[in-house]
Amino acid sequence: MVKLQPPHRIKGFDGIRAIAVFGVFLMHKTALGERYELGAYGVWLFFLLSGFLITSQLVAARERVEEGGESCWSELGGFWWRRSFRILPPYYALLIVLAGLYALWRRPVPALSWHFLYATNWYAEFHPQVDLGTWQHFWSLAIEEQFYLVFAPLLILTPRRWAPWWCGGLIAAGVLRRIWMVEAGWPPFSIYVDSLVNMASLAVGGLGGLIVRRHALRGEWIGWAALAGFLVLPFCLGALGWSNSISPLLALAFGLIAILALHGNQAGPLANLLSWPPIAYFGRISYGFYLYESYPPSQLAAGLAHHGGVASEVEGALFAFFASLAISVASYELLEMPIQRLGRSLRIGRVTPEPA
């Protein structure tokens, strides 16, 4: 059942999540998505939105500390507590199930300990020749966790006025890291999954969140134009044959402007469209969908239909989509939400709802 949007959620942001995770799905399950690397654009959009929300939340926590309402360690512990109950249960449940199945089938698990330690991207970066298969998408989740561990103490334990400088410094470090890796001849995939390079994307979103706290981006048309630009960007760059080095820069620019404009025009048609209940609900279950979408075999539907070509790919993608959707809904309703409610009930003291 599609549920109404809770009042503390920012209108349209779940729709942004839905767009991002659908791009990842298309890359994993269709030739078109793989050709134009739509999954990369989806991940960058995820990082922008996550950086925007997490940085805003951490800065708000620091403001409560400076107002004398909370201690640094209470706010830091509360942030990690909420994130743990949100992120860890479905992730580790999936890892345990997969490890058990691989053991049952007597198949070796690539880099199992790295996955459990949220270090998949480090393994992939230094072993680009190893095919991690359906374990590979855990790399972006590893970067998210690393960002929480590094950035949360920086923003909560230091003065509020330092926050923009932390974001700017992380962006500069990521850009310099990328330039160095390119000049040093690192494989493109190693650059793509590097922690510092991707944390810069999160920091871009974070800096945008700090800016709109003081100067909202008005103009409904800006959001429409930026989102449209983001959606057509991979196809335009692919058609022009431009270097992939410009893709992240343009994707982050269009994506950030779309997010900022959406935030600044909450009563506009774009926010209403992206808050349409089916889209918003898909965005809310996007974490689980990202976890599970690699596993339903898209070839199954094609095999049952006994034909190939475009029709076969469409049928396979539809089967994989709805199978992943069903698993994600079950995970969200039966595992993720009950555990989050348990975490809130166990947390002593005031618990501030996280912005979605």
C-alpha cells in the first residue's frame, strides 16, 4: 500500500531518489543503460542528495550543541545510532544470506570480509581486474558509511562556522585526488570508486545544503531545466563522444541545481510531481531496491518467452524490476521500518527525526 508522505520529509526528494535508483537499475539490466552508464549518474545523484541532507542534519546538531541544549557526544552518538538502525540491518541480512548461499553452492565469495567491513570500494580500487559480480554495487554503500564516520565528527565536534570550510576542503581534496590519479595512470574504475573522489560529491551536496539555509534558490523553471538537463546529459555526452572526465562535473552541476531548486520551491508543480505517492514510495524503498535489484535474473522471463532481441530484454527488465520491487517492499515494511522503530524506542532522550 502506498503511504502518504510524512510531514517532516522534504517534498520531491523521494522522487529524486526514485530517479537515481532507476538509473542504476537500467544500467544493470538493460543494454541502453549500460551503454550510457546511467548507473553512474544515479549514484552521483544519490551522493548529492545524501550530502545535502546529512550535512544539514549534522549542522543542525552542532547548532543544538552551541545553544547549550545537547552535548557533542550525545549528538554524535544519536546520529550514528539512527544511521545504524537505518542502514545496517538490511545490508548485513543480505550479506549473511548471500554468504550462506555461496557456501551451500560451494562457490568462492569475492572479498567477503571487505564487504562486511564496508570496504568494498577499497578492494575494487586496488583489484580492478577482479570481477565482483553482483557484489560490486556495495562499493557506493561503503563510501556512504565512510563519509558518516569521517564527516559526522568533523561537523559536530567543531564550531558551526567551520562547516562550509570542511565541505570546501573535502571538495578540493577530492578534485586533487582525481587529478593525481588520472595523471598517475590509475584505471578508470579505480578512480570511479575512490573514497576521496566520491566524498567530494557528497560534500558538493553538503555545501549546497548550507547555502540554501541562507539563500533559497527560487524559480520553478530552474528546477525543471536542471532536472531535464540531468536526464538527457548521459545521452548527449554519449552521442557527442565526449570524454568521461567531464561527465561527473556536469552531472553534479545539473543534479545540485535541481535539488536546490526543488528545496526552494516546495509548493511548485515539480515538487508535487516528484511527491506523487507511487514515485515517493519507490524513493522511500530505494535503499532496499538498490541492495536487491542485482539478484532477480532478468534472463528468466526471456527464457520462458522463448525469443530474443529487444522484446526479450524488455520482458527480462520488467520481470527483474517487479521482482526487485516486491522484495524491496517486503524488506521495507517487515524489516527496515520495524527495526527503525525499535531503534527509536531504545534511544534514551530526545530523538530528532532525520530529514528524509
